[in-house]
Amino acid sequence: QESTRIYTKEEVSSHTSPETGIWVTLGSEVFDVTEFVDLHPGGPSKLMLAAGGPLEPFWALYAVHNQSHVRELLAQYKIGELNPEDKVAPTVETSDPYADDPVRHPALKVNSQRPFNAEPPPELLTENYITPNPIFFTRNHLPVPNLDPDTYRLHIVGAPGGQSLSLSLDDLHNFPKYEITVTLQCAGNRRSEMTQVKEVKGLEWRTGAISTARWAGARLCDVLAQAGHQLCETEAHVCFEGLDSDPTGTAYGASIPLARAMDPEAEVLLAYEMNGQPLPRDHGFPVRVVVPGVVGARHVKWLGRVSVQPEESYSHWQRRDYKGFSPSVDWDTVDFDSAPSIQELPIQSAITEPRDGETVESGEMTIKGYAWSGGGRAVIRVDVSLDGGLTWQVAKLDGEEQRPRKAWAWRLWQLQAPVPAGQKELNIVCKAVDDGYNVQPDTVAPIWNLRGVLSNAWHRVHVFVAP
Ligand code: HEM
Ligand code: MTE
Ligand code: MO
């Protein structure tokens, strides 16, 4: 018969390093998570904050842990129970760091409340070519900072021989103003389809982690030039830091290659307006980076600091996340240094109407969706099938014309088609082609990856036909 090992709080608190083993508690249970630390999807440094003590105050910040798969994972590391006499001191009443988050639109489908992550429902997403600000998808990793526009300063670290800048909002407005239409897509868009193949770690985005706005602001190349930066022969990166930070004071960060930042044709913006309005708080008020054609993760919000460095940002989100791997790589074999950070995204399209499982009337039907490709590549065609991919019809592209090599924004598309007679069910499929003739893979399994990013297989919805 097994007897449960009992530990005191003091014993637990002395296990905070790889040498002693790393222990944590949840409720009255004790866990040795030494082996898990380097595998933690949120990064080892975050997990280490809880080493030697209770997880509760930290997990209160990151509701992503309130899932059965996380509890099951933790259970594997259980080594015993806390001494019942050794009363767990009531943890310091942590005031809710999210209490000051903005009020959100009720139409948003919330994937996580704290931090806030939400997507517009598909039928609203393609209602407008420009996504209205209140329903633009939101991907936050941390509480939304509340920044005072009057005292806000953007720090630009100067080049050797140049000068560092501390720019107020007025200073930024004094640079020439550019306005461009750019689609932002999260690397995790359509992750839920990957989850159906095999579990992945990440938010369950459906087709709505993508939206389009008109962004206005100063060009990053103009601001960098004023700080003395120029394109150099050696590889260099522009690192961005947000003013949102976690309990350790670590800010959200990311970087892009200097070559893209300095290229006027790449149109990278320090944006202070979204669809003619000051940026909403959720989208980076007062200033964010907009990197056309590049994955959402590099469009750093609440921008505080810009520097040019010989290497990519050391941020967790640049180095330990937002990378793609072979389907057979798992959390115990992954080597994050072996893959490049995601920058440009592959060709993508999805059906927004009708919805999966819907019943459509016989006669004529309308199929709607979006299509977009990274790196400024234009969408040249969207093919739609009503019979699971046996035969195809070409959809009509709507929305703004795309500029060659600067196709930063999506095309919406639609197809009016007669519902094939005598069918009780339809398997509707869409796939897009960009101007490099890149196509989407037909199924998701061969592109499955442990983080569930780059999910761009043919999009399929199954509908019933009303008798
Ligand atoms: C994500 C487990 C401790 C912060 C996750 C996920 C798992 C996990 C399984 C991925 C969940 C999903 O996306 O479905 C654990 C375990 C812990 C632990 C077993 C303790 C032994 C902590 C601590 C912190 C933390 C102490 C913060 C101080 C995070 C964050 C993410 C995360 C921020 C989300 C990463 C992202 O998607 O951006 N954790 N965690 N975790 N964890 Fe933990
Ligand atoms: N910038 C900061 N400072 N903090 C963040 O959490 N999330 C990134 C990026 N910029 C993030 C950030 C990610 S992963 C995405 S997809 C986009 O912001 C989402 O931008 P949105 O919320 O305006 O749609
Ligand atoms: Mo993202």
C-alpha cells in the first residue's frame, strides 16, 4: 500500500534550483517539475517565478492554466502532499492586474479573458472590407497598459555617431504621415483545426484571428534615419519593446530585420491611428508598429522602445514561440534555436459563410470568405468547390485592388452558385493562389506543428441542404 509523502512548506521552499529540484504546490499537493521547466510553453523564467511555492497567485494571472490538460500534465509530477498542520498562509490578496482592461464589444468570441484574446464571428468578419475597430481581433499576452498620451515617450536608441530620440506623440505627428491598408493575422489563426488532428498548446483560434484596418503614422525608416541609422552590410535587427509587462517586469518584445525596417517600399509604420481614430487601447494606444505582410506577433503594441541590434530580439516571443516545426517534433524534442522566427506568412483563405453545420436553402447560394498572403504577395485567384474538391469554380474577388509586391491587405471573395440538385449535404472547400503561384496544402495533418501555427490548409465547411 502506498503512503503519501508529506512535506512541510519549508522543505518545498528550499527546492528552487535544478540542483535541489524545482518544486511547486497547488492546493495541498506538491509537485517536482524540474524536468518540465524547459518545456513550459510560457517559458522557463515564468515558471521559475513560482519555484518553491504556490502556483495560485501566478495562475490567477494566466487563465490559460484553467484547463484539464494543464492539470493532467501537472499531475504527472506529483510527489506528495503538504503537511496539513503546516497551514498555507493566505496568499497576499493580489489585486486583479486586468481590472483596468478596456470594455470590449459583445460580438467578440472570447478565447481567453485574462489576458484578453478574442475574434470576430465569421459572418461579421467579411461584412466589411475594413474591419470596424470594436470587432478587430485582439491578441494580448498581458494586461493592457493605461498610458497617458501627454507624458508618453517613444525611445529610439541612436546609432553610433547618431543621437537617441525621446519622441512625444506631437513629435511623431511632425514626421510625414502615411496611411496604408494592412491586414494583420496571428500566426495561430485557424489553430483549432490543427487541434483536431492532435493536441497543440495555444489559444483555440478559429478563422477570425485576422482583420484589416487603415493604419496611419510615421514611417519607421524616417524615424530611424533621424536617429542616425542606415542600412548596413552586416545583418542587423530592429527590436521593439512594448510597455505591457509581466510580474517580473519583462515586456512583450519582437524584432524584424533592419533591411525591412529601412526599406521605404516595405512601408513599416509607427502607427498612431487606426481607421481614422486614435488607436484603441486594445490595439496599442498610443503607438504600435505595423509591419505590412508580416505575422501579427511583430506588430508590437504600446511601443516603448526601438533599438537596432546585431541579433534578433531576445524576447520569449521572438525566440521560443512563433516558429514552425516538422509534425513529428514534440515538446520533448523541440529545439527552438533550429528554426527561424516566423516573419512573412504563407497564402491563406477561409470560408466565412455559410458556417459549418448550417442548413442552406436549395436553389442559389452565396459563399463568402477572405484570402491573403504575406510578404506583399497578391491574391490572384480563389477556387471554391461544392463537392469536397472534385470540381472547382473561381470566386469573384472584392475589396481594394492590390499593388504588386505591396499587397498588404486581404481580398474578400464570394461565389454565387446553384446548389447542385438532389444533394442533401455539401462539402464546401476554398483555396487561394498568390502571385508567386503559392497554394495552400489540401489537408492540415502534414503541416501540424506543436505550437499550432501556420495553419493554412484548404478550408472546409460541411452544410446540409434544406429538403
Ligand atoms: C502556458 C503549464 C507555471 C505562465 C502554459 C501551458 C501549459 C502550462 C501546459 C500551455 C497551455 C495552453 O496553451 O493550452 C504550466 C505548469 C506550470 C506553469 C505545469 C507549473 C508547474 C506557470 C507560471 C507562470 C506561467 C508560474 C507565470 C508566472 C504561462 C503563460 C503561458 C503559459 C504566460 C501562455 C503562453 C502563451 O500562450 O503565450 N503553461 N505552467 N506558467 N504559462 Fe504556464
Ligand atoms: N504587442 C504587445 N506589446 N503585446 C502583445 O501581447 N501581441 C502580438 C502583437 N503585438 C502583442 C503585441 C500578437 S501575437 C498579435 S497577433 C498582434 O499584436 C495582435 O494585434 P491586435 O490585438 O491589434 O489584433
Ligand atoms: Mo499572434
